[in-house]
Amino acid sequence: MKQGEIRHQPRHLINGRWVIGATTGVSTNPSDTREVVAEFARADRNQTEQAIAAAADALPQWSLSTPQRRADALDQVGSELLARKEELGALLAREEGKTLPEAIAEVARAGNIFKFFAGEALRIPGETMASVRPGVQVDITREPVGVVAIIAPWNFPFAIPAWKIAPALAYGNTVVFKPAELVPACGWALAEILSRCGLPAGTFNLIMGSGREVGQTLVEHPRVNAISFTGSVPTGRRILTATAARQAKVQLEMGGKNPLVVLADADLDQAVDCALQGSYFSTGQRCTASSRLIVDAPVHDEFVARLTRRLESLKVGHAMTRGTEMGPVVDGAQLEQNQSYMAIAAHEGAQHVWGGELVERETPGHYMNPALWLAEPHHRIAREEIFGPIACVLRADGYEHALSLANDTPFGLCAGICTTSLKYAMHFRRHAQVGMTMVNLPTAGVDFHVPFGGRKDSSHGSREQGRYAAEFYTTVKTGYMLA
Ligand code: TXE
């Protein structure tokens, strides 16, 4: 560890108490692999079951808590995240590797999410209806689902847990939160704030460790009523299969292979900006990243030339260094996966335009240049989620062809189009087979107060975020009464 840097020692939070792990693990800084960011507690099955029991025991009290109490707690968490965004952003940049400005913005977003759901706690919806029978009144109310397990990935270690934990608590559920193993210090920092916001013991629990042991225990446990997961498609499918028999409520946000269509009438500089931002920022490690750039033939070569010029000058470096535009890849395994896709692309006959090679910086880290390829629709780099700074360009012959290429994917998270034509923009919004569309905007980068999610292999279950989150975190009760 270098001088002046804090090494965190995150513990689990079980029933309001900080407890050491069955074993310990470490997280390291991807910008400088010599630096250990955290030595964290790793749970076994037994500790995970204790956290589940704590959440189940806390449920009767929290599920009947007043909206005011929930709003106050969530508002306090949101205020602290916003007040500490620089400090927590620095921790996030160190542990995950996104650039400092991106990390600070993510913490602020998490803060805003808590504040949004503080408001939602005061607006829990219900309806009163006239019955078809005389003298009978019908009330439709929403109640908490119960104990919710939150299984999070590493790529947004503050924002994704925030958009799951905040609605879970707002609607009266209790929580067991498992962060990804690569980012325990971020998960712990969020949990530490939650531990001081006035929640009764056991309402919110943090448990760290492997997906195989901790994650699997959460998924299989009969006292866990609902699971909200973001991560890879294979893990998501495994969770769905494992929970089907016991009918747990499941919400899955998984991969993407998001298209950005650039039509011949587009403002080309704007389109290049959208592609650069959407494909490479956050090192391409976003489920909404634009990994397929579908470009109309008349502007294809010029678009590729302009994007390449931008890539040549993109500053790849240490996440904490001022001026860095793209940080390192999160870890060695992901870097290896990215490199293997570079080899697959070459082997399948895609045309290499720029980048992709490993690069060295002053500190030892997982650095690679952003990569651009010209591909055919059947190439694996045009079909599979890589989750790295690798994009490919597909040539389209007019709008209809571009739309069919955009929809030619098993994924359906987000799709964007750059055009000055209202006709094509509106048609694309209607016919893109996705959960979110963007016109003249990057596919990545969404608001915190509106629904997030996709179709096809990208998502399963009801939407996250905004007031639509109530669908997952509540269950509806219809009450009849003879008036
Ligand atoms: O994901 P996992 P990983 C993709 C991306 C990346 C790949 C692997 O392509 O290269 O997934 O990343 C927990 N039961 N995305 O390994 O395995 C795990 O501990 C219950 C895309 O991080 O899906 C972690 O907390 N839980 C994605 C979480 O699931 C289990 C974002 C995600 O891990 C489990 C992240 C199990 N059997 C990765 N196994 C996106 N599109 O946003 C693992 N976990």
C-alpha cells in the first residue's frame, strides 16, 4: 500500500452489528495493481443464513413503519452520498477503475436515487373502486414483498445497489445486499451510511463473498421472497431456474449488445460524439454501451475516419489522473476476455481499424487501447457482449436495413439513432425491439427517475427505477368490504 492511501477492512452488517467474515478476500486497484484497496470479510453459507434470518425477523416492524420514517431514512442516505461524492467517488475510482469524474457523477446519481425514493415512500399508490355488487367497496393496496436479496455487479458499485436498495426499503421490504467481489469497499461504504440512517436492526444487511456460496444461498433460501439481480446472462438464467420451483419473485438485468444507428442525414460530429461516449467511456463496461455502430453507406467511411481520429487521441490512463478519459479494465480476467475477443475478431475476418492492444502506464494496471473493427453481422464481436472498450461498425444500406441490423440480436436493452429526420427518429423509436431508445444521444447514460430495463435476453421481470419500481418491490392486495 502506498503512503496516504486508506486500506478498508469491510465487515458484514448482520442484524445491526458489524461482524468479521468466515474468511477474508482482497480487492485491488486496477489502475495500480500493487495497491490493495480493501481486505474484506467473505461469508460462508452459515453467515449468509444469519443475514437472511435477521432480515426476516425485522420484516414485521419495517413493513409496518410509517412512510415518514422511511422517507426520512432514505433522504438522510441521499444527502450524505451527495455531500461525500468526491471522497466516495475517489474510492470508487480506486476500486473499480472508472475515471474520477465518472465516479463522482455515479455517487451523486446514487444520492439522487435515494432522494427520489424518499419521495416515493410518501406516495405509495393505491386505488378505491366501486364494486359490481351493491354496497361493496373495493380497495386495491400495495404491500411489501418481504425479504429481498440484492445481488449486484461490479460496474456501478454505488448506483446499481442504490436503485435496488432504495425502492426495496421505501416500499417496506427488508434487504440482504451482496455486492460483487471486485468492489467490496464501495458496497461497504454504502452500507455504512445505511447503518446510521435510523433503520431498525436487521432491516438492511450487508453480506460479502462469492456468487457460488453467498449468492447461491440467497437464491435458494426459502425465506428470501424476492431477488433483484444485475450481472451476466448465464448467472441470471441460473438464478431464474433455481428460483422457479419455489416461486420467488425475480428481476434480472443482464447483458446488452446495443446498436447505435448513424443515418446519412445525421450531424456527423454529433454522431461521433455519441459513439465515442457510448462505446468507450467507463471503459465500455456498461450494459448500455454502444458496441454495434450501424452506419449508413454514404457516411460510413467518413464516420469511421472521424471516430478513429478521436480514438487516437483518447487518453487512457490511471483513473485518478486528471485528464484521463478512459480508465483501466476492471481486472485481469476481464482484460483477458477482451483480448480473446480481439483474437476472435481477427480470426473470423473482421477488419481491424484501430487499437485494442495492451498499453503500459507509469503504474502497473489493466490498460488497453480502445478498439474499433469493421465487422459483418455474423461475427461474434457483433453478436456477443464483450463488456470492454471494443466496438464494431456494421455497414447499412439505408434506414430499413439499419433497423433490421439493429434488431438482429438476442439482446434488447437500448438502441440509439443519429438522424435529422423526424420520420426516421419516430419510426425507430416505435420499431426498435428494446426497452430504451435514444435519438441523437449515446445509448449509455440514463436518468435516475424513469424506468430502466430491456427485452429479450437483456431483462426479465418488471422494470427498475422510477415509480415503475413499485411493480417489483410490492405485491397487490384487493380488499372487499360491505359498506
Ligand atoms: O458477472 P456475474 P461477473 C457480464 C460481463 C462480464 C461477465 C462476468 O460480460 O464480463 O458478466 O462478470 C453474483 N448465484 N456482466 O463475473 O457472475 C456475483 O457474485 C447468485 C454484464 O461479475 O453475473 C456478482 O455479485 N449470485 C453486466 C453478480 O452475481 C451469483 C454487469 C454478478 O456476477 C452467482 C456485470 C450465483 N450462482 C457483468 N454467481 C451488465 N450487463 O451490466 C455469481 N453471482
